[in-house]
Amino acid sequence: MFQTPGRSMYLSNRGNSIRQQQGILQEGFVQYARDQYDDAHNPDGILNVGTSENKLCYDLLHKRLTKPDMLHVDPALLQYSDWRGHLFLREEVAKFLTHYCCSPKPLKADNVVVMNGCGSLLSCIAAVICDPKDAILIPTPFYGAITEDLQLYSDVRLFHVPLDCEAGGKDSRLFNLTVEKLEESLKKAKQEGIIIRAVILINPHNPLAEVYTLKEMIGFLEFAKRYELHVIVDELYMLTVFDESVTFHSVLSADSLPDPQRTHVVWGLSKDFAMAGFRIGTLYTENSHLVEAVAQLGSFHGVSGTTQHQVAQLLRDREWINEEFLPENRCRLKAAHSYVTGELRSMGIPYLHWPATLFVWADLRKYIRESSFERELSLWRCFLRHKVLLSCGQAFSCSTPGWFRFVFANQDHHLKLGQCVTRTLHTLSGLTQLFRYLRESDKAAIVNSTSLPHSKSSEQPEEKDGPVLDTALASRELVLLDCQASNAAEGLDSLIGTLRHQIRSSDWLEKNTPELCAGENPEILDVFKALLQRASK
Amino acid sequence: MFQTPGRSMYLSNRGNSIRQQQGILQEGFVQYARDQYDDAHNPDGILNVGTSENKLCYDLLHKRLTKPDMLHVDPALLQYSDWRGHLFLREEVAKFLTHYCCSPKPLKADNVVVMNGCGSLLSCIAAVICDPKDAILIPTPFYGAITEDLQLYSDVRLFHVPLDCEAGGKDSRLFNLTVEKLEESLKKAKQEGIIIRAVILINPHNPLAEVYTLKEMIGFLEFAKRYELHVIVDELYMLTVFDESVTFHSVLSADSLPDPQRTHVVWGLSKDFAMAGFRIGTLYTENSHLVEAVAQLGSFHGVSGTTQHQVAQLLRDREWINEEFLPENRCRLKAAHSYVTGELRSMGIPYLHWPATLFVWADLRKYIRESSFERELSLWRCFLRHKVLLSCGQAFSCSTPGWFRFVFANQDHHLKLGQCVTRTLHTLSGLTQLFRYLRESDKAAIVNSTSLPHSKSSEQPEEKDGPVLDTALASRELVLLDCQASNAAEGLDSLIGTLRHQIRSSDWLEKNTPELCAGENPEILDVFKALLQRASK
């Protein structure tokens, strides 16, 4: 698995630190990039359930993007231009946001900056509102790449506002964001001598998929105003809400913003138009100083003039957007969401139910034996070894281990392959059951060799802190869950060795296998049978 | 004219400093952007002779870029991809460079990084080979935007290696770059406690247009190797050499590089393919550590997948490149170069004669009354007031004031408008002559009111340090040459006032005007006549 590269004599300290920076999301993507699943050419490749991309609407996009109006070249498009983006595009973005954000007044082209992606915009905004080592508040969990967006070039840190994964007390819902929590974290940062310049709010949220009400958002903006904090509002998924039970409200729809000079709204084509490869991010802010400063960095984040033309054509084609793309996209997203959440429910996996974004935030805590990020990472690696790339909570700085983000916006045949996940979890579930048996069996062997547990794991309370385990057994579990730390084959052999020992000293396992697996997925039975078969040899 | 913006309360110290950064090139471009010359819509707009763009081949590009193969979309192009650039494009760039750089062995796709422009590449390379405040050696003059490319994000400084504008001594030619000068500057930097990490070499040179021989380049690379300095070789104009008298040799054509792990070659589409608006820069380096580190910053500098496809199509179309674009482009460049250098010669303006790049480096020292950068800037502003945007030497950190870069790669009708330049210079020439007369006349008035000079300025030796001038007259000259410092109309009125006084006290000027202007451009006569007419009222 992935190794952090050693120090290079050719690079500066900064260069080495940049090269060695390896987030989990990135580590997974690098592996995925080397062995991508492809229906025809690489059916055993890695299935990407981790990267937030909408792969459901390629046909619609292909049809629109290959229309003749997309193939346009004029001299201005081939020449240097305004680093904020061509005026024709900024005008189109302003009109688009006015309409789809339901702005009470027409938004202005002069308040728009277009760059090659929202990461570039975040980097620039951070560079001009913060000095190096300053920090920005962000509720956790959050889309993990923001950490690098702010840090790599601009040397700006995030200060976390941890949200609790349990409801209760004042928290009406899981991961509940409140003004009190923002206040508390700001206070804590000040106590630690950290200068906080801004707060980042993501709505619809990544990875929670939660859609905040306008009232909630205004409350957060008022908090920011009280402390003269800038607010970066990430509305990247604003059009990706696919059920009428929920309505998204952009902060730009407010009659008036609490602090318009410090409110900066980021949107782009990557998610809502399923065009991450187009590299288009847009900023809307009334603060002309910020626009001017960000524009100075624009030469590093420019977009081809011809691409700018294509984006303008797309955004102005309201007929296509309203009558073809959006309804069909929502319909397909809804179906895919329904499929994946159905699978999760059938596995008894809790998740946050929001009909928005491209992913579901799910609680896999029962598949890790203790509440630690090491165990979470082991589970993530185990998925990857089973050719499934997921995103685990620590990649989003979640404060509690065991949460995973499942991207559902994949094509049907990919979703079927999503059964890989089910299989992995069932395998894990079966193995967990087996371990529990073996552990109990070992204990029982000491007390009474005939008293053996055979209840299903779901009927047993989760042992959070767990009893003191037999070291050999505990290490075996670690072997199977931590694919990086040891050679998996060796681990399996060692497990089989133990099984063999158990089988030779007792015939319980063989006799009770059918009962042990009654009502379980046949695949678990297969796992047991295969293990027994090898162990009996 | 342009005012540096005041401090903003919304921005950090860094943000304010970024916003306030205003190079001369940028100042000019901002004004040009507001009032661009357009044959049909704005014939009185600013003519851009300053920005290095090739505007001669739009018809060829339009024809190629609107062919059906350019309108291609596939899923991978719309999705996140390798931040070094799609493999298909890196392969094409490697093949392209292998061929056009005459590499003795096939160059490898793994050594290629594609980003949105060479400025982005320079920013990334600086970030990973330097720590903040480290410096990079660069001979002056040099393409001025490099200063911001290295500083804005990466906080890396340039340490200048000043080249002398006079030949003589060991210098066989003007602005002669030698290993000794590099050595000397490196030594000086070390004495000042500055850490030098690299040297930037530009070939063909911007703004000198000089083409270095491979032997010279290898000499510079060997110097860098001796001190373990990285070398960033900017070969942006490698295909823009339009006369067989000169052949460009890429460092990639060398049988072996002195220090391949520290040699990084930058090229792009902006100049050689006249497509600055496409935002395509390429890096070739054998140093995999550098590639990995730079790739980490790649998400900030990504290019749309569809644009990458178009670039690959263009680069692989050798028939179009070799049989249509390159020969026709060279032919047009040669004609345009010949026209502009002819104009310069006819005005007696010395320039460096190199049949390469898109510009000519010309010596306008005789049009500034004293060797100072303030005077150079005044002349630059005077051009701009005459609706001509040029680039002056200080924008390129030239060590001697009075040099200007003339971009000639403009369409024919633009070149005709290039006569604006001639007119400006002739006007200046005429006025200089007039000032000289007035000054001498003032002096003469004291000594002998009938002895008046009437020799042509070209026959008089240039007064570099000049005699002590009459204060009133000196300030008048400043008025006319420094359009920013005062109201030009007022200055003219004041000059006319003085003229009126001269005319009333003597009829010499009126009588001698035809003789004074004999053999001069009729436009100078017009200037004189107009002034006399207003002064006589």
C-alpha cells in the first residue's frame, strides 16, 4: 500500500512537505487511478464509491456538449483576457445565479470571478483574507480537500467546530450545527492565540448531505457578522436536491445579507452539472476589494477562452437545463439514492437521510471493533483491498470514528457492482461473528469446554471497550482488518492455523456451522465453509 | 492614470499587498483592456504593441480549431483526472517535444506535467525547489511577469544578473550573457546572505529576442551544476524563429544534460501556437521528485479535459503544423518583423536584430533627456496617451533606462496603425528640437539676442548629463514628457505662453520654421505650425 515518500535532496523543505502531503482521499484516488474499474476493459478494477462525481448523466451532457454552438473560436478567446473571466461569461454566471439562487435583485457581473475550480477560489480567498498561519473555522465533518486548498499555497489552517454524531440534549439531530458551537470554537481558538478570519459553511453539506434552512444560514451569518468574520458559503450542490420534501435556499436569496461585504458565495459546474473535468468554479461577492485582490492571483487559475464560451452557452440554455438536464438528473439521482439507501437499510446500516448531494453519510461503527481512527482506516483499507474505494470519516475530520461516505451517483451497472460493498460488509460481518465465536470459545474452553455461544452478532450488544482479549486472537482480527500492517495471506494462514487447532480439538464448529449461519447471507456461509475446508486439510 | 489602491479593511496584510501589486505591464494592460483598439468598433482605442501575442495567424487557427475532431467529449474528460494532465496529452507532448526539440532519445510522458499556463508552472516549481524568501538568479532584462509568478503565491525572489547594454571589453555583443556574470551575481547574492536555489534561462530570449547557441546554453547549465543550482529553461518561443540564418537548439537536443535532475524545461502554446487564451503550459523534467511535488499543486492549475483533448489533437496533427501553420506563421512573422524594423531604421532607432520571438528590443534612449527610469516611464506614459501601449525596459528590470519592447506580430492594419508610434516619436523628436531651440534661444538671448541655433537635432551630440537648464524650460519639458505628473493641457498652455512671448519679442521662429524643418518628416512641421498658430493668436 501507499508509502509516504522519503525526503528528496532536490526539493526545499516546503517542497518536501508538499510532496509528502498525502491525505486519505488522495491515497485512495491514486490507487484507484492505477486500477480503475471498467465494465469492458477492467471488470476487476477498483470501483469508485469514494469520489463525489455524478456519473448518471453522461448521455445528456454528451448530447449537449457536442452541439455545434460549442465549437466556437474567436480572436478574443485565443488571447489573454480579464483574469476574473471573460465579461460574457461573468454576465452569464450573474444571470444564472440570479435565477437559480432566487436573488431578489439582479446579481452583477462585476461581483463574479470565474476560476479553474472551487479549490482555486478557496486558495485565493484564503490568501487575501488571511495572513500565513491564520485560521478559518469549519464545522466537522467537512469535505476534506478544503484542508489542502487552504494550506498548500496559502498556509492557512482550519480550526474545527466538532459536531456530535449523537442527537440528544440541545441537539435535535445528528451532527447538528448551532451558533453556540461556532461561538464555543471561536472562543477556544482565541484562547489558543489563533487568529480566526472566517468561517466556511457548506450547504447542501458535504459529506452530511444536510440542507440547512435559510433561517439557519442567516443565523450563522449573523454570528459571523458579530465577530467581523468573513463567511465563505460553499453552495456547490445547490441544484443537486432531488426530492420535493426538501428545498434549498441560497444565501443569495435573502432579502439582505447580514454582512454582504464579508459574504462570499462559491459555486461551480463540478457537482450540479457533473462536469468536474471542466474545472469551473465561480465566486460571487459584493466586496470589490476582495475581487480585485483575487483577480491578481487569477493568472494562476485561468480557464481557456473556448471553455469559457462553452460554459456560457450551457448556462444560458435554460430550455436544456430546465426541461432536459435538471428533471432527468434529479430523477436518476433519486433512483440511485433510493437503491443505495435501500441496500444500507437491508444491511442494518444507519445513515443520514437527505435527498441531496451525490452521497450518503453512513454509520459503520458496528464494523469496527473499537472506536479508533486506526480501526476506521483498517476498515477503509479492507474495502480498498476488496476493490471498493470509499471515503472514511477521518478524511473529513469527523470527530467520531466509523462513519463513511457512500457516493451513489454512479451508473446502474456500477450500482450493481456496489454489491461489492455489501459483500465486503457481509464478509466482515461473518468474520466478526467468527472472531466472536473463537474468542468466546477460547474463554469457554477455559471455563467449560461444552458451553458455546451461537447467538447472532446483531443480537449482542456492541462491546465498545471490550473485555480483555486473548492476544493471539486480537492480533488475528487486526491482521484481517488491517491490510496494510501485515501480509494478508500470512494473516489468513495464521487464522486457519488457529481454526485448524480448534477443529482438531473440537467438532463444534463443523457441526454448528449451518445453525450459526441460519438466516445469514449465503456468502457468509461460503466464507465459513471455505475457511473450514482449508482448516480441515 | 492608475492609482495604487489604498489599504482595505477587509483584506489581510498579505491580501492588501497582493491587491496593491501593480507592475507597469499590468498597469498598461488594465488601461488597454478598458479602451482596446478595434478596427470597426473602437478605431481610436489603444493599440497594443506591448503584450507579446501573435495576432497574425488567427485565420489558420480558426480553421483548425473548428474542425469536427475538436468537438469531442468522453466521460473521462468530464471527470477528475491526473493533476499532471491526462496521460493521452502527456504522451502527445512528449512526442511533440521529442520531435521539435530534436531530442536524441524519445522523451517520456511521465516526465511531462501540463498546467494552465507557464506562470502556473513557474509558481509551482518555485514553491517546491525554494523555501519562502529564497531566490532565483535571472539575467536582466527578462520577461517581467516572472517576478509575480514566483512571488505572489510562492514568496520567492529574483536575484538579478545585470547585462550591459553596451558592447565592449569582454562583451562581444549588447546584453551579453556570460558564465562570468552568472558567477559574479551568485557570489554577490551569497555575500548578501541570500540563498540562491536556481537560475532561469530564457531562450529564445524575452525581451531581447536573442537565440543562444547550444554551446552557450550548455555552458550556463554547467555553471548551474557546479553550484547545484536548478535550472528553469524557458523555451516558450522555440518555434518562433523565422529566418534560416538562425537555428534554435533546445537543451533537450543535447546528447546529455550536465545535470538532468536539476534541469526543467518549460514550453507552452501561448507564443508558438498563438494561443495564450488556451492557458497551456508544459514542463519537461527527469526529476520524478519534482514532478510528484508539482503534481500535488496541480489541482490549482488544472485544464479542462476537453481542452486537453483539443491540444492533443493539435499537437499530433503534424501535417497541419509542418505544412500549414509553421511555414505560413514564419512567413507572416518575417514580413511583420521586416516592416517594424524598417520603420525603426527609418527613424534612426537602434534595435537588436534577431529573427525570433514576436518583438524587437529597441533603444529609445535618445528620446529621454536624462538616463533615469522616471524619464523612461514618462516616455512610456506619453506613448500610452497617444494610444500606444508599449513595454518599457524597467518592466523587464533592464539596468539601463530607455529601452522598449515593440511587439510586431500584429495584423497588417494594426501595423499600419503602428505608425502611431512613429508619429509619437516624431512629435517627441520635433518637440525635443523645439525645446533645444528654446533653451538655446533663452541662453542666446542672454549673450546675444541675434545668434540663434538652427542645426538639426540629429547633428547635435546627445547631452547625456546636459548643461544646467533654465528651470522654467526644464519644467516645461517635464510637463510634456510626464503626462501623469501634471495636466497635459496646462503644460501645453504654459509652453504656448512661452512661445508667444518668444514670438512677440522676436520673429526668428516664424521666419526660420521652414529651414528648421527642412528634410524632416512633414508631421513635425505640422506640430510646429500648429504650435505657432496657437502661439500667434
